[in-house]
Amino acid sequence: MEIGKGYRLPTWIALIALLAAIAFSWLESATRTFTWQAEVFTGIPVAAMFALAMLNRPKRSDLGAWLAGLRRSLSRSTSTATKSAGLSATLGSSGPEHAPEFSSGAFASRLRESLLVWSLWCAAVIVLELAELSYLPRSQHPTLSSIVEPLLAGSRPVHAVAFFAWMWVGWLFSSKW
Amino acid sequence: MAVLVEMVTTASIGIVAWCVLGLVAVGLEFLARFTKNGFLTTGQVLHYVMRSTVGRWVVLLGWMWVGWHFFVR
């Protein structure tokens, strides 16, 4: 488990943190939605991950550089030959040490199409969620949370695993900058 | 009877819509991982988006919203 760049938690601390997270998830699974206990138990990891992200954040915003990079990537011309070469160069990579070459021409069309499709998918989810939220009763207009709620409320282990998974994803998002 | 049919239909439309979106996501991920169409996986797209500080904060805020929505209200 890494925090930031080049820093690695000692194994015993990582193990204690893992056990604490499991125990915390189990305790949280006893709470029910719309209660102050749920707010506290969910608020703690939110605050912790936010603090971790603040600690690990770069010193300045790189929005301009990122947008410029995105523009360059999307405007780069592609050819079939370079595309297949780019695929092999990028698909097997993962993690910051082996980051895909996003600026390569071969990657540009894949990135453009994928960003477009996944953005449309996210937009569809948001639109459907907002549309369903604006109508009642909930049984007739299910939202994501109302669909998941019976699963979480019906089984404490499922609830605990879901909460642990959510915390784990938050850890990944906030720790590896 | 007509009211009951209408209620079932309304709920069914919502559930079907969610199922379709879920299947589309699974299908896109399957296409990206197991075919050679050049489509990127969610992980690769997220990896790109999270290369920027702003993108990373947006993703983190999305994570916070999902947790709050599912576990609190």
C-alpha cells in the first residue's frame, strides 16, 4: 500500500489498518440509513479520505496542463498500423510506473471513443437517477439506492463487505496521486 | 385493476431502465477486455481522468456521493 510517491506503509501498520477497516465495516453494517449513526460512520471515512487526498495532493492545480494534454491527444491523427502498435503498448500496462502513453497518436482515437461512450453512460445514469428521484412513491420510481437498500438491510455481511469495498476504492482514489 | 397494472408498469420501466444501463456497462467492459476493438476499460479511462488533480477530485467527490447515497440516505 503506497501513499503518494515513493512512500510505503510498514507491513504491520498496513495489517492493523486493514483489520481496523474490517472491524469498522462490521460496526457500520449495524447502522440503518437515515440515522445519525449512519451519518457518523459514513462521515468518518469520507473525512479521512478527504484529509488523505489533501495531504497527497500536488501543490498546484494542473487543469490547464491536463486540458492541453487532452486536446493534443484527441487531435492527434491516427492510422491503422500505429493503432495496433499502440494497443499492444498500452493494454498491458497498469499503475503509475507503467502508465499508458496517453499522448501517442494510436491511443488518441481509442481514448476519444471511450471517453465519449463512458461519458454518455454516466450522463444516462445521472439523468435516470434524477428523473426517478423527482417522482414518488419510491416503489414506483426506484433509484439506485432504493434498489440496493434491500440487499444492504437484508444481510449484515453483505452490508459490511459493500462498505469495506467502498472504503477500499476511496483509499485507492485518495492515496495514489 | 387498471391502477394496479399502471403501478406495475411504472415500476417495471424504472427497473428495466436500470437493468439496461447495468448490462450496457457490463457489455462495454466485456468488449474492452475480451475483444480487440480498441475500446478502453473503465479502469483505463479512470486512470486517464485521474492523471489531473481536478479529475481526481471529481472522481473522489463521486466516490463520496456514492457512499453517502447508499449508506446514509
